[in-house]
Amino acid sequence: MSEMFEHAKNANGFIAALDQSGGSTPKALLQYGVDEGQYSNEEEMFDRIHEMRTRIITSPSFNGDRVMGAILFENTMDRQIEGVGSSEFLWKQKGVVPFLKVDKGLADEQQGAQVMKPIPGLDDLLERAVQAGVFGTKMRSFIARADADGIEAVVAQQFEIGRQIVAHGLVPIIEPEVDIHSDTKGEAEQLLRDSIARHLDELGSDENVMLKLSIPSIDDFYRPLIEHANVVRVVALSGGYSRDEADARLARNHGMIASFSRALTEGLSAQMSDDEFDKTLDETIGEIYAASIT
């Protein structure tokens, strides 16, 4: 774990978000060129998405030199890649730090924000993650507009569950996404930064977290959070920006690295030959890596 911590904190590179869950999997597969007619039930759907993820992870271009970490869906953690558990394969074969998505989706919007739904059986899931060799977790909330009470509810819940995760020896990625299309994005980011800073100051010296945030409207706006003693890393979500725009915005935010999902798989297709696939993925990884180390 100490070696993974050092890599997560200091290695150049970015985090590949390969954690599409049940609700987002059909869209991810469609983008990849696999429509709903190519699977007939949920199990077959997850077989197809695991094939896509396996193809990405086993590509020669996907390794710890440029990809610092990868976020997995629970279904992926429970599966194997080339006969080895997915998390173990990532770290031991690729030098990529494994993370696990643990949230169960979003509750209905209240006060301009969506907290997470309850996460039943979280302690059991965290223990399974530890046994599987996972380093950390990820959980997402959503902020649609600048409402101080709504944003505080999101951050308070994230940190409460985050401490539960830390107690299992894992490092949580706290993800309060701000809608990039919000008319009050800048104001929401100010409220969010202030709230996160307050909660960070309440952590014990041995309670470490990571933050996954929308790319801010003001460059380097999250610098104070990046420099906080309890923050291992601050990563950026693409949030609906195209890869080119996300890369350009990210490059102007020093100390933030990418954690892209759709922007990572953009341009990849199940119909590609292995050479075409690896070449496209290599170029994509190169672009996202460059934006992450600028």
C-alpha cells in the first residue's frame, strides 16, 4: 500500500475512469460501437463492457508510465483480466493504481444539488476491495447551481462517508461535480472550495483524501486544495467537455491531473483492428497525459 500511495501522490500521469455502471453502460457501449441489439440482458451487457475495458487495459499504451490510476466498477473488480483479478492485474502487471467506484447513484435534486443515495453494505464492499488489492474508492455527487445549503449537504455527506472509507485503510476520491453548463458555475465553485476547505481542516493528520472536481472557471482556482496537507491528489473530470477542450482547460490548472471517462474512450471502436485501436488509444493517452503534467 505504501508503494501505491507514493505512486498515487507523486507519479506523473492521470486516472482512467473505467467505472461506467449499470445506468451509464449502454451509452458507453454505444459510443464504442456496440448497440443494444448485441446483448440481450444485463449479464451480457456487462460482458461486453468488460471486453472493452480489458482491451483498453491490456493495450501496450496503457501502463503506469502515463496512466497513474484506474477507477473500476464493482462488476469489473470481481472479474479477471488474463486470468488475474482486475485490481491485481492493474497494479502488478501495469503499474496502475486501482480504485473502486462505491456510490449507488444520485438522490433527487434538493437545493440545487444531488447527494448520493444510501450505500447499503458499504463496509462489506470495502473489505472485499481491500482483499482484492484496491487502493482507493470514488463516489460522485452533483451540484447544479450555487446554493450554499445544497453544496454543504453534498460536501458533508462526502466527507462523512470518506472517513468511513479511510477507516478501512483506503483513500477515498471525493467527487462533488459542478455542472459545467450551470449559469452559476463560478459562484458554486467558490462555495464548494470554501466548504471542502473547512472539512479538510477537520480531518486528522492520518486521514488522507483525493478530490475529483470539475475543471474550474478560474484557472488554478483549486490551488489551495491541491496544497492542503490531507489531500493526496486533485483530479479533474471532463464533465461533458470534448477531449480537446477538457485537455486545454486542464493544462491551465497546474497541479490538477485528468480523470476522464468519456473523453478517454472517445474515438475508440469495437470494429477497429488491434493496431488501429492501440494507435488511437496511444494518441489519446498521450494528449491527456500532456495536459496532466503541464
